[in-house]
Amino acid sequence: MLSTKPCLIRYFTLPILALSGFLIAEDRPNVLFIIADDLRNELGCYGSEIAITPHIDALSASGLRFDRAYCQKAVCWPSRNSLLSGLLPGNLGQANSKVTFRASHPNITSLPQHFKNHGYHTSSFGKILHNGQDDPLSWSQPHFDPPPLQYARPENREKHPIINRSVPENNINPLYESAEVDDEAYEDGLTTAKAVEELQRRAKRETPFFLIVGFHKPHSPFNAPKRDWDLYPDVDIPLSPFPAHPKGAPQKHTHHPSNYLRSFAEFPASGEIPDDEARQTRHAYLACVSYIDRLTGKLLDALDQSGLRENTIIVFTSDHGYHLGDQALWSKHSTFELATRVPLIFSGPDIAKGETTMALVELVDLFPTLLDCANLEVPVHLEGVTFSHLLTDSNKEGRKAAFSEYSRGGARGLSIRSRDYRYTEWRDLNNGRTVEREFYDLRKQSVETRNLSGDRAFSDLMEKHAELLKARLD
């Protein structure tokens, strides 16, 4: 089981000194933090041959791109609460769409709250924690939660009269929509407009700011303005090159039925997904990716026009990845690479420009890293470790392995990703005993295709990874 004791960070940050070349306290950097939802590394800057993402690509070219960044649980609630609290998902208590990390840890200081407590103006727009959740202690002003503009076409809005986002989907709701509308017809466009207004206000203030913007897309339903759909002709949309479930993987624990997507009108309620529907769904997902890319461009343009960019640290990431028919899976909810790996880009003063690092990092590490960037002391409750040293020297080492988890089939999957391999233990939820193991060789491709846990040629390596996992959990 994961330790419930806080992991003490074994270093100290002196607020009056510069660390790793960053600005001293008297000239503290602003922070613009952008987080997408369900966005896997399907971006041009990450080598996608089809995604059209010029604004995020330009951000990457202006900063440091992390090629091996991982979430701690591939589902929205625990990932976001982990990132904001600095705690691992296993220490957050029972996941609940109505409560935040404060249900189990009422007195800890969150990431934005820590900035607020040290003189920053903190504000938030869009999906930051899980749907409907907020943490008023974190913000200098009320959080902006846009109205749930999931659908723009009138006939679809009639089918889906959303009162709140906790309403279950049903088989009359479309999985995707292409509407001839302005960006603000959907909630992410409205979120961006409000965040741009805030950036304009911040340009007239001397107080440093921590501003976080959360996009709901590319989360389903995959709805985006028609201009983004038109970027991708249907004929050019490829299907997954890895459509089969990994050989030898324990089906009970690793396969999920994608019930959420199957609740939408177009998706078959059971059985195989026809190629034309799979291709259309991938098309819709890509349209959403290009939509949030344009919105990111609007935020960056506003930052440039405000004259604040030279003293602003920009972070772009996602709460977790996503399967689009890969490994016979749709949605997130796995310990595999495509669900746990996330895009992560840092740009700003004294950060390496146009570089890529292969160092392993975790989303829970963002809390101490951003505090280092602003020369703020680090709370003792944090369970992440700083990677600020990578921001100025991308060749340095990160973690030995990145940790993720997910529970299914009566067991808890505890997984680590080392430089070349992924190792997972499935432990019975009742007695903690390991009931299944997985081991994948990822040296030639970053998708798991064959479980090697029974291959004697890899037994020594697997045991070394078991020790890495044990060390991570102790």
C-alpha cells in the first residue's frame, strides 16, 4: 500500500536567493498554467504526423519539451487533485466527483494557494479540478466556471439540456459535433475569452500573478467549431497501428469496455467498433485538439500584447492521455503508456529554448518545481520532487522511474515507467497480495504489445523494476 506519511523534500529553498538561475524574490516571475483534458501527445511538436497544432508547437520551440512526463492516475478527479495538492492519488482518499483533496487533507496548502500566500494574485478559469469542484482557498478572486456549453447546434442542445456536468450521458446524445459557430459557442472558447480579459487586467497591475486555464477538450463529447473539423479530410485519418490488446496482458485488469463512449448515440453499445466510426471518432478528437491549440494561441497572443511574457513562466500540460482504439481500448483508465503519458512544455525566463528532455518526471513534481522557479519555500507535505534543474540543463537526469496507478478487477495496478521498460503489479484490494504482473519492453516502440512477465530472459530486469516500484512506494 502507498504510504500515508508525507514525503519530506530533502532540500530547502531560500526565498531571498535565486535557485537554478531563476529570478530573485524582488522580481518574481508570473505563472500562466494551461491544462487540457484527455490530451495525449497527439501534437505536431511531439511528432504527430496528422495533428495540426501550430501554436502549441511554437510554444514548444520557445521552451523546453518533456518527452517522458507522466500522470499519476489516468482519470480526471485523482490526477487533477494530485497535481494541485502535491499528493499521490492513493493518499487523496476515496475519489468523489463532488469533493476535493480537502475532504481528506483539509489543512494542506494547494499549489495556487501557496503562491497566493506569498503575495501572488491567483485566478482560475475553466476546468481546473474535476467537474463542479472548486477550492476557494486557492484563489484571490472567484473561480470562473463557464456554463456547460457542450453542444452548439440547436437540435443537439435540445437532446442534451445539460443542467450540470454530473448528468449521465445517454444514447440520444451525439458523440461529436461540427458546428459553424464562433469559439465562444463552446465552453472552452468562453473560458479563453475570460482568461484573456484577466491577462489584460494583470498588465495594469504590479502584483505577480498565478493564472491557470483549464480546457475541457479534447474530452468527449468531441465537439469543435467546423473550421477545426475542416482541417482534417476524413480520407486522411489513420486508424491505430496497434489495434490489438497486448498479448499476455491480464484481461481482467487491463481491458475496459469503454462504457462512457458507448453511451453516446454513434458508438456501438457492444462489440467491435466499425472502421468508419473509429475513423470519424479520431477525426473528431483531432478537431478538438486543433480547437484548443487555437485557444492556446489566443492566450499567448494576449500575454505578448500585455508585455508580460518576458517575465512569465508558461506551463502547458494535460491531466492524462487517451486511447483511440489503440490496444483495443477507447478512453483513458489504464496503466498503459498512451493513458499515462502527457505533454508537458515549459517556457519562460532562463528556461532552455527549443530543447527536448528525455528525463522522467511526474505531474506531482510540478508543485515543487514551480515553487523553485519563483524562489518560494517548499511545504513539507509534498510527495513530488523538483525538476527545476532540468529547465536550465535538459541533459540532466530526472527520476529513475515514473509512477502511475489504476484499479480494476478487484485489484490495484501499480505501475512504473523506466527509461526502456514498463512494469506493473496488480495487488488484490482486500489483502494487498500481487495477483498479476506485467512487463513490457518499450525500447523500440512506445506502445505495449506483449507482456513479457513470463519470459525468463527478462526475469532479472523485471525484479529490478519490482525493487524500483517498492522504493517508490516506501
